[in-house]
Amino acid sequence: MTQIQTRSMSQGIDLEQGLVRSQAVAGALFFLFLLLHLSNILLAPLGAEVFNEYQRTVRALYQYPVIELVIVMIPIVVHAVAGVSLYFLRRGKKAVRSLRARLHTWAGVFLLLVIVGHVIAVRGPSFFYGVFPEFEGVSFSLWYFPAFFYPYYFLLAVAGFYHGSGGMMMLLRRFGILRMRQLPSPLIGLVAAAFLTSLLAFDGRLFEVPNQLEDDFGKLYAEILHLDINSPWK
Ligand code: HEM
């Protein structure tokens, strides 16, 4: 092997390590927000008031301008750019990967495809118009377009939980803080069932929810997108 080949190989390894590190740091920062966010979703079966009170409390933290940049917006961009770059860098290298490792990647790809749309859809109205979706906004979405929002929110929550917890476990194992290799399947099933219960709660299947036609978030979207929201979308 020539000197030039050796040097470019070691530069490739340095780049790969740099990307892995950036992705891990960004993932760990975003995990702080994800913990607050997913625990919020799991509170939906306790009612709109509990859900909204918790959200208002934690929102004061994650929407504090600098904090929002450091634990939400910048980590999303860095994590996604590093992930895509690693995919291209490692393409062609053959490696046998377990089903769980492949699921981790698929969940990440799903999140990559939907996360920007989710952030724009739920953060845009509060950022530009001061209208916060809260319990009633999610409730409105499920009432207005259930065929889309049930699978979308369910997959978003499960993928976020699976990818986020898997990534965090990898990191903790690397530092010798954790021994467990992966979450037990029954626990993942239980959490998925809890997310589904939350969606049923938002949708008014567990208790009565506020009238969706009165919701400001829905009204704002109706105005912007010229939707008729007097009845669910057909
Ligand atoms: C059932 C699943 C989910 C629902 C119903 C949901 C709903 C919402 C709502 C209502 C907000 C606005 C929060 C606020 O105004 O304080 C929000 C914000 C956000 N969500 Fe989700 N979300 C879900 C899952 C996820 C997952 C899994 C992720 C990430 C992997 C995620 C990432 C975000 C981000 C980044 C924001 C913007 C935070 C900010 O800067 O204020 N969401 N979501």
C-alpha cells in the first residue's frame, strides 16, 4: 500500500469518526427534548387539562430561544446530515446487521422523511401566529383526517421512541454505563400500546374532548389552506 493510499484511508476513518461523534452528541441533546415530548404524549389519557398544563410547563424550557436551538433545531440538522453522510461513506461496505440494528436504521429513515414536516406543521403556527396546537390541535387533526393522522402519529411516536432509546442505549454502553444491549420486545409493545391509547384519548374515544370546530389551530389551517372544516375531510 502506497503512502498516499494509507493517508487517504486514515482521513476517511477520521471523517467517519467525526461524523459518528457529531451524530451521537446531537442525538443525546435531542433526546432531552424527546423525553419531555414523548412523556407529554403519554399523558393524553389523563385528559386535556393535564396534558396542556404539562406541555406549558416544559415548553417554557424547550422553546426558550437558546435552548430550542441547542436541544431541538441544531441537533435535528446535525443528526440528519451526519446520518446521511455516514450512509454514503459506508455504502458498499458489507456488514451483517441484526434485525434490531436494521429496525433502528429504518426508524431513523422514517423520522428523517417526516421530521421537517412535523416541526413546520406544529411549530410554525405558534412561531408565526402565536397559535399553539396543544391537546385540542392534535384532537382536531385526528378528527379531521383520521386515515392519515392515526398511522402518521402512531409511526412517528413509535419510531421516535425506538430510534431515540436505541441510540441512547448505544451511547451509554459505549461509556460503560449500561450493559443491556436492547430493550425487551414486550416493553416496546407496551409503549406502542400506550401511544395508541393516547391517540384514542386525543380523538375523544376515551372521554369527551373539546369541540374540534372551536379549535384555533384547526381554524388557522382552514384559513391558510382554504379547507372546509365543518366536517371531516373526504
Ligand atoms: C404521537 C406523536 C406526536 C404528536 C401527537 C406530536 C405533537 C406535537 C405538538 C402538538 C407539538 C407542539 C408542541 C408545543 O407547542 O409545545 C410538537 C412539537 C414538536 N415535535 Fe412532536 N409530536 C409527536 C411525536 C414526535 C416525535 C416522535 C418527534 C421526534 C422524533 C417529535 C418532534 C417534535 C419537534 C422537534 C417539535 C418542535 C419543538 C419546539 O421547538 O417547540 N414529535 N409535536
